[in-house]
Amino acid sequence: MEKIKVLIADDHPIFRDGLVSLLVQEPDIEVVAQASNGLEAVELARRELPDVAILDISMLYFNGLEATEKIKEACPATAVLVISAYSYDPYVLGAVEAGAAGYFLKSVRFRELVGAVRAVHAGETVLDPVATRKVLSRLASARGKGAELSQQLHQRELEVLKMAAKGMSNKEVAESLGISVRTCQTHLANIFAKLGVGSRTEAVLRALREGWLTLEDLP
């Protein structure tokens, strides 16, 4: 079984070590790197190319938002989950703008965080639907004409993307289109590769900015 490669970055050793000790017990997850600050997180991400990076928002040298942006520039296929002690909208907005696929409070239950790692790796959405619409609505103001859409996404891929934008799960998308969940995941993987992103959130944001989707396509 191919394991999900995870990088963890947090400047609190107790929290970081505790998260690592729990994650290594999961049979489908491998912690490939640990960082104590944002600079180290970026360097390790470039070296290890993790599938998922879990970043604390408050770190030295680069904070979680800065580290997210730099990791996404170097490793676009890496999905970033930001964890924070703060639930302020500006922080959530900043995380998504930087390229994060999800934003969680440090009070999150471990099983929920593990579920998010698996979900984002499978192409599922992990941001709360209300927060997603709020954030994407604010970020969708500057749009392109989407002239290159036909050159980038096939019609079926666009259908999958529109359903993903509505918050439908992989299973729901597959049932609606009469395809297997594995085929749905393959379409999402192709979409992410073509758009140079690592998550649904980033793909939908890119599509909104380019004018390929409208706010009416959101739930």
C-alpha cells in the first residue's frame, strides 16, 4: 500500500511530537519530515515532496502563511493544511490565498485531522462549506476570461470540477456521472496536475479567478 507522505511543522515540540506519535500509528500515513520553523519546513518540503504538509500558523522565520505560499511555489502538488489557535476570518482567508487546502484550530480532534489528511489526498474538500463560500466569494472578484479552458480541461474534467465546487464528495460525483470513485479521483488528479494545484480548494479558486466557474456554481 502506497502511504501518504506527510510533513509536520510546528515550533512547539510537545505538540509536534504528539502529532507525529499519533500519525505514525496510521497504516497508510508516513511522516517523512518534521520542522520546528517555517524556513525548515520549506526546505524539507522541497527535499521530501510530501503529499500533505501540516503547518502551524505561528512559526519563526516564515509564519505558516508565508511557508504555505513558498511550499506551493516549489511543490504545487503538495496539499497544505494550516493549524492555528485562532479562528479569525482574515487568517482563514490568508491561508486560502496562500494556497492552503484546509484550516483547522489546534483544538481539532485527532481523528478529524487524520480524516482531513486522507480526504485532501483523495481530492475531497476539507474546508467548511460556509467558510469556503465566504472565502471564495471574496477572492473571486478578479477574474480572467477563461480563454484557455478548452486547452486545459476536457469537458468531463470541467463537469467534475463544477460538481466539486458544489461540495459534492467523490462518491456523489461518481454516482452522478455514472463512473467509479477511482475514475473520479483520476479526473481530479488530472485537473490538479493541469492547473498546478494540490487540492479542490485551489482548483476551484483558480477556476473562479479565470472565469471558468461563477459564484452560482458554489453551494
